[in-house]
Amino acid sequence: MIASPSCLNLPLACAKDKVLHEMGLPAEQIDARPFLHVSGMIPPQRGCIAVMWPLAQHPTNKNEMICWDLQADPSELASLDAETLRLRMFTKTADLPEGITRLPIKGIHINKSPMVVRNLKTLTPEMAARWGIDMQACIDNAVKARALPDMSVLWKQVYSRLEGHGPQDVDQDLYNGFVNPADRRRLTQLRALNPQELAVDKTGFDDARLAELVFRWRARNWPESLSAAETARWQQRCAAALIHGEGGARTAQQMFAEVDALQETVDDERAEEILGALYDWAEAVVPEV
């Protein structure tokens, strides 16, 4: 998707400036305003359209804007602490405490030519009604969003990576004691099995790390061999690593930031294609929460 036809074939910096302009964000962010955003991440029942407000620049990725869906009242943001924000942004709806809902916050990557339009009249009243978008409510909520206090310190806390919490992940723990000879023989036997046999194999290990490592080996290479419960377990593991950095893993946000930084430095078309493909692949595999 593109921000506007004029963004086609423009240098990256110019294209990003145009995206920010559509969000009402010149250099000083003094004219933030509501804007239309079209994205496949927005439910098709809403026409994949939302009226958004740019809350802040991501604290570690200058190419991402933290945005609020103006279908909801943003006033509560002023009273939330970092822990509550993190809970309501990064926890699956099914895992939230009763009565607690996820916040309608979405990251928009300005270097990915998102579809953003500052002219709200582009969405006709008929189309707004068709997709259940209450434009007056969105405009009222935009006024409330503009009145929010500065949350820059809070966003840094929300997106900060928690270091040293919890046990080391088994993928990173292989040198905390080597595998004994009996377990080595068991692993050799497993390597000769096909995925269906692996799924029912009951080989025991002396080393408690190995059962989890074998499960992850199956999940990465033969996901079709997983049961429904195992698939859910693997998806939870992926979300914990890619979204929360559990076990010291590099998060998707960190990888996006690194790719963004590289895109700023390369001037080779082939390199840009590779980085773009890597970015698209990551967006496709990162689990939704």
C-alpha cells in the first residue's frame, strides 16, 4: 500500500516525510491530527479502515509511530502506568483478566509506505456508515487525544526490554552442562525417525532441557506433525520470544529497528529488495496477540 500516488518512486526519506505529513506530523510534531489508515491488520468487518491519531514516535524505532484507533476514547491513557499499558498492549485478549480489554494501539511503519490520508472527507458518509465508523465520535476522541499529557517517558518504559528476568531459555542454555553419553545416543536415535514417529516417540532424557528442544525441533521443521494443543503451545512460545523477548530472544521490534537502520544506509537496489523481503517475512511470521 502507498501513502499517496505522489509517493511512488520517491527516495525513502522523501516518502517518509510525506507519510508524516499525512499524519499531520512535521518535524516538531506540532500539528498532529486524525487521519485515515487502511491496513489488512484492521478487521475486514470495518472495511480495513480506521481513523487514527499519532500518539508518539516509537522510543527505539524512529520509523514507527504509535497510533490510537479513534473509535475508542483515549482519555484513559493519562491514568495508566507502564505495566498496565504493557499488559493491555501485548497480551492476548483471551489471556487478559476478566473485564480488561486490549488497547486499540497500532504501530505504523512510516518507511513501509502505509496507506494514510489526512483528508477525512475522503471517506464519504455513506462509506463510513457502511463500515460502522462514527466520524463525529472519532473527531471528539481526537480532541481528547490532543489534550493528553506528554507520555514520552512512559512509552520508553512500556517498550523497554526486561533484562535478567526468568530462567535462561533452553535454546540459549546448551553450554550450562554438556549432554551426557546416554542422551547423545537417544538424540541419535531420534534423528532417524520420521515426523510421524517423532510425534509419538516416548524416548526419555536425563537432561530436562532436551525434551523441550526436541519439541521445538519438530515445530520448526514439521509443524504439520503437531497436535492442536502442541500448535497452541508453539504459538505461545513464538509470541513470548518475538513479542516479549522471553529468554533473551531478539524481539520482532528490535529486528524491525535493525532493518530500518540498515535501509537508511544502503544505496544498492538489490540490498533494498533483500531488506524489504526480510521485513515482509517477519511481519508475516510474527504471531498476533
